[in-house]
Amino acid sequence: MNETTFAKAPKILPWLAHKAGIADRRAETLWNAALRHAAQTHAPDTSDCWQAAMDRLQDLIAAESQREDVASFGWRPWARNFADVWTLRMDVLDKIALAPIRTWRILGQRSRTSPMH
């Protein structure tokens, strides 16, 4: 993303675009549309205008995401969930995989240190 285009865009815009599964370019277009809509109803550069723009942006992003889901005949949400599985953090997977090994080590140490009656 180029810095000059996002001079007025919220810093959260790329994150919102990623979470909705839309391109950054499309999110930028939606942001500009939201700004134009907010400027029609509120005084420019006021907190009410920015709040209205953010509210409108969230609505537009939700509609765009839903439109892309419908256009994919229902496969897009499945594909996104599958991609999320592959992007899990490796340290989480490592802890899950090593948990049984650590449990057996702990149980083995306890059985060696406990006195036999």
C-alpha cells in the first residue's frame, strides 16, 4: 500500500480488508466512498464525520465480503477457513505436539522418585 493514498485512511484499514478477505485496493475504494457519504451528512473533518465514515466503511466492507462469498458459490468461506488453519503459529502447534511427550516424562519421573512399599 502506498503511503500517500492512505494519508487520511485509518491505520486499521489493511487489517479490516484482510479480515474480510478483500483486496487492499478495494478497501481503499470503499474508504473513499465512505468518506464521501459521511461528508454529505456531516461537517468535514469533525469527529462525527469520521465516525460516520467508519460506520459506513464497516457496512461497505461487510457487504463486499458477503458479495464475494456469494459470487464464489459458497466456497470462499471454506477456503478462507482452510487457509487460516495453515497460518496457525508454529509455536502453538509445537506446544500441542509436545504436550503428550512432556506428560509422559513427568509421569516417568514421578514413578522413579516415589519409594516402593
